Amino acid sequence: MSDFAWCIPLFPLLASLLLTMGARRYSDGVASLIASCAVFISAAISIGVLMETLNTVVPTVHHWRWLSFGDQSITVGAEVNQLNALMLVIVSLVSFLVHRYARGYMAGDRRMATFYAYLSLFTFSMLGLVISPNLLQLYVFWELVGVCSFLLIGFWFYKPEAKRAARKAFILTRIGDVGLFIAVILTFWQVGSFEWEAIFAAISANKIPPEMITLIALLIFVGAVGKSGQFPLHSWLPDAMEGPTPVSALIHAATMVAAGAYLVARAFPIFAASDVALGTVAYVGAFTAIFAATIGLVQNDIKRILAWSTVSQLGYMMLALGSSGYVAGIFHLTTHASFKALLFLAAGAIITMLHHEQDIRRMGGLWKSQRRIGWLFLIGCLAITGIPPFSGFFSKEEILTAAWLSGRVDLFLVGVVTAFLTALYIFRLFFLVFMGEERGKIAPSQIPRVMIWPMVLLTIPAIGAGFLAWIPAHGFSDWLTKGTGILAAPQGEAPGWIPLLTLLLSLAGVGVAWLRYGRGAVTIPSQSQSVTGIHHLLSRAYFVDDLYRWGIGKPYRWLSILLSWVDQQIISGIVSGVGALFQAGGRIGSRMQNGQAQTYALVSLLGLVIVIVGLTAGRWFG
Amino acid sequence: MWLSGMLFSPLIGVVVLLCLPRKRGQLHRVMGLFGTLPPLLLAFYIAFQYNIQQGGIQFREHLPWFSIPLGQGQSWEFAYQLGVDGLSLSLIIMTVIITALAAIASFVIKKREKGYFLLFLLLEVGVLGVFCARNLFLFFIFFEITLVTMFFLVGIWGQVNRERAANQFLLYNGVGSALMLLGFIGIQSLFQTMDMDQLLGIMSNQQMMLALAHNEMAQRVLMGSFVCIVLAFAIKLPIFPFHTWMVKVHTEAPPAVVMIHSGILLKMGAYGLIRFGVELFPAQVKEIAFILAILGLINLLVGAVLAFKQTELRRILAYSSVSHMGIILFGIASLNLSGLTGAVFQTVSHGFISALLFFYIGRLYERTRTTDITELGGLAAPMPVMTGILLIGGLALLGLPGMSGFISEFLAFLGLFHTQPTIAVIGTMGLVFAAVYTLRAVLTIGYGPTEPRWQKLTDARWTELIPMLTMVGGILLIGIWPAVLGDPIQSTLTQIVARIGG
């Protein structure tokens, strides 16, 4: 099966091409069917590949020559190892479910085929990213997923907000990508190859100077920061919620934004060789986790709350990886993919039900009428909060253990506080939407079945994925690290009180949320009431966007105005002056309309004079 | 004789056009298009016959032409010498494809069609000659043909300020060719030949160069010639601050002519820099590598910042061309194989990308009568396919992987990081700047709410779609399978790098 891993991404690509070429010819149903079938095939093969890696640990690599210069040959190919196989399954499965769900969510949109074409193209790129055997190919697909994300955020192109959000996403992630771009090039000149294998071999053979390893690792991390919405390149991700909700679920929660965490995991031997790099990853991750969680406390748009939550949870993954908790990071990536996708899809269902109402202040009391969606959403909330036996509990507990064992108590404390905040903001959301009286003016409509069953399927991993940690004798972490030479987790004995503490804090968070928002009697601050101080700071997301606007955006514009003035007035001005002189003498231009022959003669004459002068001048040197 | 045949085959169209009656506009247009087909077919035939394994100059032609007696039995011999290698062949293929598509774009020309297509085909002869010539004097003649024909194409068929643009074009390029001629004559006087192959032999001959090193006058002439030649091609490329003429031509010339101007003619500057700068003067180029890198950096960043300020789509693309020529300079300045490969990739890639975008501009202008982005908006609603093409062109412009622009940027930066890492690091800002100005243009035109006056625009017809998809195909082919261009140019570039010596 692994021999055919290279064709996993090709099915969605084919579907995307088919849909692009005949966008207007397909009915909605057919378009959805083509795309879903392609992803289904990919998912089936991916599962087969994953099954194989359970027994064999030798990575399978395929290469084809792509471009040569001199004796250097760059290749493309496909590599299957445990991490890649796991990612293949996550990506293709979530993608398949989202494909089906979108059939209901996007019903009635005239550009259904285009939507599916983009969605398939994204799936292709993401699958291509995770099977890349070398850094350059990874970069290629890295950019492609970025562009698909851009296209899908801006899918409703006529909305000015969508346009702005798409541009912002592209530019902020591109700033991160430049870091990765430089890292790719530096690696090549250090190692002489883009292949992961060669890079890791060079590192374990101490062929690269330590400062250079740190530099490369940090630059790779810059790329991950952009893609995974880590501080300070995070602000595009909440805005990306302008895209259709299935896109938010697939790209901006479950898969693409997790690519940053995947990249750090994939390049883990490079990070592991540099303490500075690991520390940076851990601190940036922890800071982002708590930073985003506080912002999530005060947002009112259901999707934006989930987006800030995603930023925060990705911070957790980075915290794990930076604390040498390799398995913990990947574990959280896996569980997060399932419960966050579930939360987004459920949010999408609520939005559909309420005819595209996204403000939670105008929801409420949905538990009575929408018990089914309520349960689905609740499962997602419990999973992200980390209430056992839901999956988030297990992965979060491993992350905090890794942070504790890595000896950075400050980071551990940040992680614990964030766990409390997570419970608070997610249950604030839950209670405001489902409890209390109905504040909305519109009667909820029914949800089509095609949107329900993908969510039902997602509850299985959202509840059950945590038990991967309970496979006897560290089965999961042994499998993931076998043959890679990576330590599964920092050495040491995990204190037993950590899970208990996390659980208590999470419950406390739920409790506070209940006291404040749960009983339905609480009045919600409306916009007319003045919000000041901390609340204002949080709701404006610490003014990071304003800082960018005034710190970078405006100065760049001023620079362009200044340079433009220099270009127009000074550089062109001089030329125009000289040109006017010529024109006055020759009056070439006026002749052009009526006297072609004369002008031509003049031009030729000029040329001839130059030739003769040149030739005679040449004799002086002869 | 295949090369001569290919090179002069546009003249078939010229002769037929001359025989046609004056008033039949449509006939002239069709004939103009047919006139570009013989070189297209012959160029592809030659490309398939070219032996990549063997490499080097093939299809040589050599005829004595005239001589200037100098007295004492001595004389200067001039010869008609042609030949192509992988480098020139790649540019020839690009030229014949873009010219044929530009002929289709020229169907909107509604005034003095006969003269237009006569000049158009003569221009093609000039360009093909530039890429085929193996003799400096012959190269100069063909270069002048492109100047004169272009001068009239801009000056007669351009927009309102066409005459100013044409004059500025002539002014700059006249100075450029004078410098070039001066440089060539310097070479002639030193080595008594303008034969490229002989010159290459002389310049890599150690004893000969040592003998020269003791002659101060000769040294000065050699360096002077080199500087003249570099300056001449710097104006053509163009290198900042010699770009004013090129922005004017971008804005004033008819879009079909800009396809050729931006797609092909600017590339003669890049070709000249590589062929006569780097290949002929390896030792001297080494000395100015740092300056070239700095100039590349200025082009790259200043061009991108200026592109951000413009509101006229043509000017945005003009400054974007300035910025992209910076990548070519980066590639050349790195003086290693990956860098030079990147420079050649950028030459071909940018040819297709800017031709595609100016084809789009031509079609857009036919519909809206404006290409000012502040007046446009939301065009994706009435014209999804056209806007899709614009989007693809824009993504190619900002160097999205999977498209040709990425390969060239990546290789050029890869090369420069090895030799001038500091400049390269600063240069990577250009990647972000490119995204900023490209997205600004593409999103402003395509996205957002649609004004009522644009709601009735018609989407692309098949006759427009096929040329555009051809160029998209070229962009994707190079982006996905770069070896298709990388393999043919390798032997030439390897030799050039060997001459530089590492």
C-alpha cells in the first residue's frame, strides 16, 4: 500500500481539475459527488497505509528527478513514515467529512462547483505537504495550501470583509513563509541536499555548526508561526472566519493551521539539536496560548471565539513540542483536529439554523428546541475543556506533564491557567447559545441530514482518541517514535497530581461560566453599554492590528508615496528635460503621422552616423 | 540553412502583406497572424533537432560578408554568422510563441493595419536575429532593427501620449546602442574580430590575456568596452534609474506591442548581459558582481514599492517588471550555476507571465475602456473566467510554487545566498512586497461589490481563452516540470560558470 502513497494526493487534484474545467456544467449534487469520491479514495488508501506502518517502521521513500543544475539534482517524491501516515489519515478523513457536510451548508450557492474545486485543491496540497520527503517540496505545498486558504477565505469575493481577510491571510502567512524560504536555502548550502534524511544525518554527524542549526530552526519556526497563527503573526486567523464555515473547520482549525505544528514535529531533530530554538518554540507557544484564550473570553461572534480558541490550542501544541514533548504535541494535534472540526461544524449548523446569525448575543435557549445539535456541540466543548473521558483531557495532560518535566515551571503555570481560561470561554459560548431564553428573533430552521452525520462521526474520535494514550506499554508513543531516534517525551517521572489539578481548574472554569452566563437571568452587555478598560483591550485583541496598521502598513504607504515622488519628479523630470531638448531640435514626433519616410530616413541617418563615427574612432586604437 | 530560414521566415508574411490591397483590414490581420506561423513551426523543428546531450552551439552558419580595408594589406572582416545553443533556443521558442499570440492580440488594431503588421513581422525578424547572431556586428544590426520597428509601433499605434513615449524610447535606446557599438568596436580594435567563437577563445586564452595585462592602454580599452556593453544592456533590461522609458512604453504602447516589449524585448537585455557580459568577460564580471547584486536589490525593492503606489494597471505591471528584472540581476550577480539558471528561468518565465497579463489588459480594455484599478471592482461576478486568468497571472507574478516564477526566484536566491548572503536576505523582503502589490491589484479588480456599469460585461470567448490558456500552460509547464527548460540550458551555463572559475 505504501508504494502507492504518492497517488493519494492525486485523486483530489484530478477532482479539482475536473470541477474547474466544467464548473458551469455540473449540478451541485454531481460536483459534490466528484469531490467527495476523490477524497474518499484518498482516505481509504491513507487508512491502508496507516495500517501498514503499524507493522513496518522503515520509511518508504519514492523519488523522481525534478530539476538538475550541474551535478546537483533536485527530486520530488513521497515518503511514508508514522507521522506522515497519521497526518494523511487525519487530513483525508476530516476533509471527507467536511466535503459531505458542505453539500448541506453550501446548498443554494451558485458557485458550488468552484467551491468544491478549491476544497479539493486544498486537500491535494495538504496531502502533498505531509508526504513530502524533502524540505523544498514541503515548501512548495506549504505555499499551495496557503493560496487555497486565501481562495477559500475570499470565496464570497463580493464581500469587502472577505476580500480584506483573504489579503491579510496571504500577506501575514507569506511573511512567515519568507523565514521558511531562507531556512530551505540555508539548509541546502549546509547539507547539500533538501532531503529530510540527509539533513538529519548531517545533524547527527555534527556537520552543521550549532549557531547555524539554531538559525535554521528559528527560521523554520518563523514559517510555522505564520501558518499556525502564533503570536505575532496570528491576527489573520480570526479574520479568516469570513470564509464559509466548512472551510473554517477543515483549513483554519483541523488541518492547515496545524501544519505549523506538523512542520516543527517533522523537523524535530533540527529543533532538538538547539536548546535556544526549543525554548523559543515553547515560550512563543505558551504566550500565544494564554494570549488568545484571554481574547476568546470577550468575543461575541461564534466563529471568532472558536478561531481564537484554535490559536490558543495551537499554542499548546507548540508549547508541547518546545518542551520536548514530541508525542504530546502530535497527540494534541490529532485530538484537536477531531474536536475542533466538530465544534466548527456544529457552529456552522447553528449558523445555518439561524439564517446566518453569528452573534451569540442574539442566540440563546437553543437547548430546548435543538437538543441534537446541543449534544454534538457539548461533546466538542467537553473535549476541548479536558473533562475525562473526552479526548482533550489526555492530550492536554501530556502537554502539561511535558512542560513540567522540561523544568520550565513558568510555562507549566501558563499552561494550567490557560486550561482554566479555555473552560471559561468555551462554556461561556455554550451557555450563551444554548441556555437562557431565546434572544434571537428568527425561528430556527431544520438542518439537513447530510450535515448531521459527519458531525456524529466526528464525535467518535472526539470522545475516543484520548484512549490512544492508554494503549498498553506506551504503544502510541513507541509507535510514533520508533526508528526516528526522537525521544517521545522529556525524561522523568510524571507527578500524579497534574491531571487532577487540570481537571479541577477546568471544572472551575465551567463553574464560573455557569455562574456568570448559565442561569439565563444574566443580562448580556449590549453594544450601547460602554465597555472600558480590560474588556476593551481584549475585545480589540490587544490592538495588535492597529499596531500593524500604524507601525507597518501606513509607513509602507508613506514610503511608496515618497519614492513615487522621487521617481516622478526627479528621475523622470531629468529625462523629460533632456527629451524636450531633443524634441525642440528634431521635431521627430510631429512628423510621425504624415511623413513616415522622412522620419525613417532621419532615424537611419542617425544610426549610420553612429556607425561611421564608431568605425573611424575604432582606428585610433588599431 | 535552417536557422536563416527560420530567422527570415516572417518575411514571407511581409511579402504577402505588401501584395495585398490597402483597404482590407481584416485580411491584413489574418495575414499578420499567418506570418508568425512559419517561424513558429521552424523554431520548434530546430528545437527538436537540437541535440541536448551534445550541447554547445549547433546549426552554425558562416558566410563572409564585407571587409573594410585598413591599408598595408590589412582589413577588418565582417561575417554573417549564426548559431544557437540551449540558451538562445529557449528564448527563440519563447519569442515565436509570444509573437504569434501577440498577433492574435493585435486583432484589435483598427488603423493602418498593413503598416502595423509589416513592422510587427520585421520586429520578429530582428528579435530572432538577436538571439541567433554569433557575430557582434550582426547582433548589433538585428538589435537596431528591433529599435526602429518598435519606435514606429509605439509612436503610431500607441495611446494619447504615444509620441512622447516613442521619443523617450528612442532617446534611451539610442544611447544604449551607441554605447553597445562603442563597446563592440573596442573589442574589434583589440582583437581584430567580432566573431563570438574566436572571441571566446581569445578571452579564455591565458597567454593572450597576460600579454594584454602589460599593455595599459589595451587594459583600459577592454574594461571600457566591458562597461559600455554592460551599460547598454542595463538600459535595455532596464536597471534603475534607467527605467523611465520602459514604464512609458508599458503605458502608452498598444497591449499587443507591450506583450512583445515586456515579454521579449526586455529579455534581450538579460540575454545580452549573460552572453556578452558574463560569458565574454568572466574576469571583469567578477569584479562588478557586488555592484550588480546591489543594483538588483534596488530594482527588486524599489520596483515593488513603486508598483504598490500606482493605480493604473499597466504602470503596476511596468514597475513589477522593474522588480522582476532585479531577480535576473540577482541570478547573474551570484555567478554560480543555480543563480544563472535562475536568471535564465526568470527571463523565460517573466516573458510568459507579462505577455499573459498584457493580453488580459488588452481584452479588459476592449470591454471597460479603462485599466485604472480605482474604477474597476468586483469583475469576478460578470467575468469569472477572465478574472480567474488574472488571478492565475497574479499568483504567477508573486512567485507561487507550481508556476514558473517560483523556480526562477528560488534558484536566483539560492545562488545569491551562496555568494552575497546579506544582500539576499534583504532581497527576500521583495517576496512580501510582490504579494502586497499583486494582491492589491488583483483583489481590487476582481473582488468586492460589482458596480452596476460593469454588470453586463461579457466573459472570455474561446478566441481569447485559447491564447491565454497557452500562456498559462507555459507558466505551469515550467513550474511543474522545470527540467523542460533546465536541461537544454545546462551545457551553456556550465561552460559559462567554468569560464568564471567557480
